[in-house]
Amino acid sequence: MKKLLIIFVFLFTALVVAQEEQEDTSRTYKKRVLEATEVDYLMSYYTQDGDNAAVTGGIGTEELTDITPTIVVSIPLNDDDVLAIDAGISAYTSASSSNVDPYDGDVPADPFVASSGASKKDVLVSFATTYSHSSDDRNDIWSANVSVASEYDYFSIGFGGSYTKLFNEKNTELSLKANVFLDTWNAIYPSELRDQPDFISFDDESRNSYSLGLGFSQILSKKLQGSLVLDVIQQEGLLSTPFQRVQFADVADVVVQNFIIGDDIERLPDSRFKIAAGGRLHYYINEFFTIRTFYRYYTDDWGINSHTASIEVPIKITDKFTLYPSYRFYNQTAADYFAPFNQHLSTSEFYTSDYDLSDFDANQYGFGVSYTDIFTKLHIWKFGLKSLDLRFRQYERSTGLSASIFSGGLSFVMD
């Protein structure tokens, strides 16, 4: 009996030691979430034109250009934790916003001619940081984020977090995310309305947004993957844009130079509830072709219902180069408070002539090319080039708005 007890203790001790060694080995060789610091440099150039500027009441030039350089740095803090820092600048020049004060330029005021005043350009500066933690088995991922954005007449601070659960041998994924944005306007009104004794400015210049997102992703087969998403958003506060004009059909027009004076500013409800639900299907045809499809339905309590459908077909032409032709269709109904230029009534409670809230269809055609080298053979100082991405998209709206978007990105890995 004594010998059996000794043998049992010996075997138990050996088992414990072996298990500890296995756990130590597992910890030693646990794959890091991010192997090395990565730096992404992104740049986009956007240009548009049209004849339905909301600043001038639904008519006038919509010419605008915007350039947005952004840098994202992802830093592995240890095997499980990653810190991402995102900083960007958006610098734009807008012919329509220049007409917030159409009389401060060198030419007669005209909704189709940009004023040369200070309001024709602005710069948005944004900064965001995200901390994420992954469990040892990589099946649970938590994250928290904080963001700040500021421009001349607007300031925003945001915070939120997310949780992702992978199971079924990582073939199934569930995610939950929540964000809060606390924004403040420094309201700027059309120049001719600022000193009118009967003009009513906004008392509350804050706007709060609360969003909740749910996601489900499933690998359906070796070639097919699907996902579903649901987003719910509640907004409260100043949801109107203070410098966008409205002209009334039942009020006589007042014309100064070539410009019809605004009768009031855009006024919209101080709350808005939005729901968007959509899904994706990605199908791998072969080593050269993949099909990516997307559909989303959106509705809100302002009367807007929309459908978005898109398809992208990545074409792998070599082991490093891939082409990305794409197409996107969008359709929406008009908000309850929208009417074109000079068609609102002064007796209405809410009104806008912003064509972003109108009834329209839109088509977007895109093409891109990417270069990927997981071995980062090309180096710039201490950074290896991981990928290069270039894209072009052409956007056409049934209201006449036309836009072109050029974008690119460089991804580097620190040696």
C-alpha cells in the first residue's frame, strides 16, 4: 500500500510538472496579436460640383475640394494589448460656404459665384486613440476608444468601446459596440440675418449622439462567408446647420445684387432616431477572383428610407498585385421637412432645402489597385513596406451633384 501511495504521488507530481511545462511553453510561444509597430499613412482628395447649395437655400454652386492626410500608428504593448493612435487633418475650400457672407468678396454677390471671404475654407483636426485587449485563446477581444475633433465652428469629443467573441473554432463571430459623441456648435448665421430684430438664434448649441452596433459573422463554407450588422443611433440637440438658408414661397423675395436674401435658417427637430440593418456575402471563386457584395436598409423618424447595394470583384493578377473594380447604388426618399428653393411656407415649424435630405438616386463607380508584400522586402529607414493601396471613385447623384474621390494608403511595419 505504501509503495502504491509513493507511485501515485510520483505520477501526480510528474503530471503537475508536465502540465506546468506545457503551460509555460504555451505562454512562451503564444502568438502576439500584433508582432511589431505598424504605421499607416492615408491620403484622400475629394472634389465635387453641383447647383443645389444648402447655404444659399437650395440653389447655387456646390463646388468643394477637400484634402485629408491621416496617420495611424498601431503599437503592440505586449502579447495581448495594442494601442492605436489616429491623427488627421481635413482642409477644404468650399464655394458654397463662402456665401455665408456673400457680400464680403470682390464681385457682386451671386449664389453661383464663390465669395472670396474667410468662410470659403476651414480645417478640421481630429485625434483618436483605441486600446484593445485579446484573451490568451484570442476568442475574446475588448476595446475602448476616445476621440476629439475640432474646426472653426464645431467641436466634438467621443468615447466608446466594443466586445467581440469568436467561437466554433473561430468560424463564428459576435460583436457589440457602443459610442457616444458630445458635440458643440459655435453657431455662425447668414450675414443678412444676424442683425434682424425678429431673427431667432438657437439657444442650445450642443448635439449628443448615442450609437449601438451589433454584428454577426459566419464562415458558411470554404468559399463563402456572410455577416449581418445592425446599428441604432439616437441624436439629440442642435441637428440643424446654422448657416444654411431657407426662402419662403409666401414671403416676397428681397434681391440685393444677384442674391436673394434668406428668409430664415434651416430648422429641424432636436431629436432623430436612426436604424440601419445590412449584410455582406463574400464568395471566393478561385485564386484569382473573389466577389464581395453588400446591402443595407436605413430608416429614421424624419421620413428618410434608403437602400444601399454594392459589389466589388477583387482580381488577383500576381501574388502581390490585386485590382478592385466596384459599383455602388444608393436610393433614398426625402425627409418630411425638405422642399426645394423658395417652396417652403413660413407657417411650417420645420424646414430645410438641403439636397442631402431630398429624394435622389446615386451611382458610384470605383477602381483600385493594391500591392502587398508580407515579407516587407522594400525598406524606408527602419520601416518595411507592407502594402500600397490606390483607389478612384466617381459619384453621380440624380440631383446633378458630381464628385470624384482619389485615395491612397501606405502601410509600414517597423523592423
